[in-house]
Amino acid sequence: MAEHKLDQQWTPELLQFHEELQAKNMGPLWASVFSSSQPTPRAIPYLWKKQLILDMLEKAKNLLQVGTGSIDRRAVYLVNPGMKYLQPHGWGGATQTLYAAVQALNPGEIAPPHRHMTSALRFIMEGKGASGVVNGVKYNFEPGDYVITPEWCWHDHINEGDETVLWMDCLDIPFTSALTSSFFEMYPAEKQPIDFPEDYGTKRYAGGMVRPISDRKPSPAPIGRYTWDLTKQAIDGQSEFEADPFDGYAVEYINPTTGKDANGRIGARMQGLPPGFKGKAHRHTHSSVYVVHKGSGYTVINGERFDWEAGDFFVVPVWAVHEHVNTSETEEAFLFSTNDLPIMELFGFEREEAYSENEGHQHIVKVFEPDFAEDSVVIE
Ligand code: GTQ
């Protein structure tokens, strides 16, 4: 890519003029990032260990109750260290468009119903007995399930079991905040009425490949919960064929009435990396937030190695070169990820490029040292 060649000198007079412009609430185009030859993301590649997030949720649990009259949701969100400048009002974000958090719901708790214009999705990490009600349909949560809450749908979460249930929340909060287009409303009762049979949307699509004839017309969210079993079957079905060189055996969650992403503004994928998989590197303009569902391995992002295991979160910012490796010779690894591909494509921003040097593999120049809580006990 060609860079601008500048002969212009940033003289003291010019710098003073820049300050004058600033004082008059104006700015010099010639000194802005507009002519940068490629994206210059503020978000940086980063990884949060599961243990650190759990330690923080444990503290939140000791300090806060969930329910009507108390807090709505016990969720700790991930702040990209490159975007801390947006705190506390800009919601930080794991990437420039995506908010990601881990939510914990204890036995007996009800996270009361509300709705908002940001769209939301959940990936169930561990624990059984919780469910979510979305516009009157109750969806049971099982580890590995993907659950959507499209914009402006009422939703509450209930834990009727005897274990704490943990899940990832992902919302397009930074994006909707940038457009200042967010509305939010509380439901006037502690719970929503359940108007449909349990797991209605999921059961109607139990076959996976066929759709009820009444759904020929597009519907915003015909399925609310995509079960781990069906997702795993789809990955297993691919696995006798050649893997994608970058992403292994990856599937994306779709709306079967439109063929587009299940959640209109946030893409979501599950990828299976076979034992010993060593993916090639590439980069693209969409950004992603990953949570490791199963297995262990590492991802090299812009030359830095991020080691991961189940429950860890990491981010791949815009245009960052990345490659995934499964370090186990016997176990498959599964990565769940969310992305802003739907909005990048909608506005014509999506670009992708394979890394061509060194047979498609980056040189590792740095190994990421994850953060742990000061008082956390690291369980080996
Ligand atoms: O569970 O409804 O992490 O509305 C952030 C906003 C979770 C939720 C979040 C939300 C929710």
C-alpha cells in the first residue's frame, strides 16, 4: 500500500496554528489519521484468563444480589486495554464495536426483564438449571448453547437449579453508543409471562436442515437457542473433509428464514480445531471476541503468542494477523467467537488478506503474560 510522501514541515508556526484551530473548535485535516493507509485500531490483541474473571465475579457475588430492587445483572465486562480512554461512560468494549462480559446467575436468582435497542447474544459456558425468557419463550441453557436476544425483545434470566450458571454476553454496545441510538426499558413486573411451549423455537427446528413451512417468510428470530449437540453434529459432518486452512472446521449460526446471521448485527461462530491443527495466518477488517469452549492451544496475533484453555477470552482486533493452533495431539479444541462481520459487510468495509510470508505462519516475537488477581489462587 502506498504511503503519502510528505515534504511539508510541521513548523512551530504550523503547530501553533493547529492549537489555534483546536481552541476555535476546528481541526487540521492535513494532520489527521484520515490518510492512514490502513486501519489503525485502538483495540489491541488481549487475553483474559477464566480464573481472573471468576475471581472478579466471586467478589461481585459477595457484594451484590441480583433481582428486583437490587441489581439487574451480575456481569463483569471486558475492557480492551487500548480503549480504556472510553471509560467510564463509553462502555469501553472488547473491540471497537463489541461489548463482551461474563454473567453469573446463582440458584434462585431472577435477573428481571428488560429490553434495549442493542442486540445481545449469550454463549453458555458452564452450569445447568438456568433459562432465559425472550418475548415469552423460555429457553433452557446448557453448556455450549448459543442463545440470541435480538434488539427490543423482552428478556429475563432465571436460575431454578442448584448450580451457579455462567455465560458470555456479547452486545453491540460500543457500536450503538457511537450512533447514540440506544433505548432501554424495564418490564413492569419481576418476570415475563411464558406464552409459548418451552424451547419453542429450538424444537421447531429440531431437524436442523428443514424449516416449518410457515417460516418461508423471513422472521427476525425463528430460533432462540442453538444447541451444542446440533452445532457439534454440523462440525463433525465437515470433519471428514479438508479443514479450512485458517479456521479449521467452522460454522456460523444463521437465521434459517433469511440465511443471514442469527443475530442481525453480530456474527457468531463455533470452530473445531482437530488435534495438532496448525492454522495459517490471515487478517480481515472484522474484529472478533473468542471464548474457548473446550481444549487448549494458542493463537498468534500480530506476532504475539496467546496461550489459551477452556473459559479464557481473547480478542482479535481489526486487521490483526492471526493464526490458531491446537497443541493437543489427542483432543479437538473448540473456539466460540462473535464478530462484527454483519455490519462490516453491510457497509462495504469487509476485506480479507492471507499472510503470504514464511509459508503463511508468523514468527513469534513475544509471549503474552496474562493477568491474575493479586489474591487469586492459581489451580494447576
Ligand atoms: O443479560 O440482559 O452483560 O442487558 C449487558 C446488558 C447482559 C442482559 C449484559 C444486558 C445483559
